[in-house]
Amino acid sequence: MTSRPTPPLITGTTPSDRIPPIIPRIARTGRASAKPSGRTKWKYLQPRELKALKNLLFAARIIVEGIYSGRHKSPYRGSSPEFVDYREYNPGDEIRSIDWKAFARSDRYYIKLFEKETDMNCYLLVDKSASMGYGGQAYKNLLPASDVSKLDYAFYLTASLAYLMVKQGDKVSVSLFDTRLVKQIPPGGTFPHLYQILNVLERQKAGHRTSISRILQEAYPLYKRRGLLIVISDFLDEPEEIFRALNRYRHRRFEIILFHVLHEYEYELPPLDRVKFVDAETGEMIASRPADIRKSYNEEMRSFIRTLRSYARARNIDYHLVTTDRPYSDVLRQYLLSRSSR
């Protein structure tokens, strides 16, 4: 079986030590590596956050399909360290695969079967619709200078997840959508592929209105191999329609993770006297005092979140709510640690 090419190692000799050669502040003294086309840093991949993530792994919980060797279970039988079963020897099987101890006991030829370990395809489906543009520099006169938009936050998560996948030897694909799929980067597992993803993210702005359920249907035939589907969105759509579209992925036995990104002022109304609420996707406006509607708004928002969580739990889908006031590296670290302990 052909071994998967591995990226340059700046420090250490294990997959967990692989880091992009263009982020020298993480690296200890080591071999020099070529830098990609003059770029030395990217907005959405920060060395200080990578330092906290570099020892984490994102293992699949499902059996995945792959053609390269890796760390995840494959549905195909092969030769690897984990024994599964015996089967009788058939003409054409390799002689070296015979278990001679079993032959000595039974006077019959048996071959040991092992689980193959394989690489995993991770599909990142990321919402860049108009509603994701809320927060950050576009609202600098109303919000704190340190505020992060939902879109930027989603891209920070995307870049970090892509980095984790490439670092551990898996393949990652990124699809960006608003009204339609506006950008599709096919799966790849090299650091140049990661740099391509980072370059694309930096050129994006919030787009138009979307229908998440329709986008899930549009993306379905593009994901050829079963693997891990991660959807990053504010999920401001009908939950029943979203999960009806996700059922097709569950039927193909994808593992699905939903990162529900909300601005802190969406999750809980701000302490302002009077504001004008504008629907970013339709332009509809309503003027109101947050204090007058806070109770009913909170009830509706909590009900919406409970509905999403309930639909996800019923389908064995990971649902993870995050707000933009939480450091994204802490969110990922906490999620991956809790995931590994289940």
C-alpha cells in the first residue's frame, strides 16, 4: 500500500509535532523549509492559538473510507497492528500472511485479519451569508473595538480545523456558501493545500441570504467519500428543513458536527436603551427598546436552541453552540477534549 506523503517536520518526528513551516514562532530550532510564495502569516491562523492546539487530535468516531494509511478505522480488511479475526487460507493469498501457530494447533492454514487504518476526509461547510456579517469592524461605532463578527469567528474555526486535519495526516475540504455554493475547495492533505484554504478565506466577505437546507442538498453529491461533515453557521433557518437535509448524510453514515455560531448580542440582547433591529438578509427593520422585549426574545432564542439540540441528539449529531465573545481556541480545545473523553 502506498504511504501517504507527509509534510515537512520542523521539530520532532511524530505527526503531532507537524506544524506549518511558515509559522516559525511555534517552532524550535530545526530544519529550514521553503515558504509558500512569500507569505509569512495569515489572518485566520494565529501562532499563539496554534500553540494551544498543536497536541490535539481529531479522531473519527465512524468507520471511514480511505486510500492512504492513517489513524482511522476503515471498512476494508488489511494488514495493520489491530487483529480482528481469522479466515481460511485461499490460493493466491500471500504465504507470509499464514498464522503458523494456528497451523501447528489445527493442522489447517489460517490467515489473520486486521483492521486497516486509513486517512479521513473532513468536509467543512461554512456559512458566509449576510447574517454572518454581524459584529466586528462593520459595527465599530456600536460595539467594542475587540468585537469579532460571526463570519470572522467562523473562519477562525475553519482555519484551525483545517490545520488540525492536515497536521494529523487527514484530508480537508472547504465549501463556502450563501445563496449558493460560492467556493468549493476539494479535499487535500498537504500544507500547500492548507495555504490555499487560508488565502481563499481572506478574500471572502459576507454575501446574500441563504437556505441552509438547500445548500446541504446541493453539496451532497460533491462529497464522494464518507467521512466527517462539519457545518459552521448561525443556522437561522427552519430546523426541521435543516435536519431533513442532514438525514441523507446520516444515511450514508457520515459523522456530523454542527458549530452554531451566535454573536453575544444575538444570544442575549445588549444593555442599550433604544435600538433599530435590521434583518441582514431581508432588510426588514424594527425599532424597539431591548428592555421591553428581552424576556420574550430570550424565551424564543432558548427555544430555538433547544429545538436544534433536540433534533441533533435524536440523530446522533454533535451540536455545539458557541458565542463570539469566547476565544475560538478555547472552544476547540474544550470540544476536542470532551470528545476524546466520551
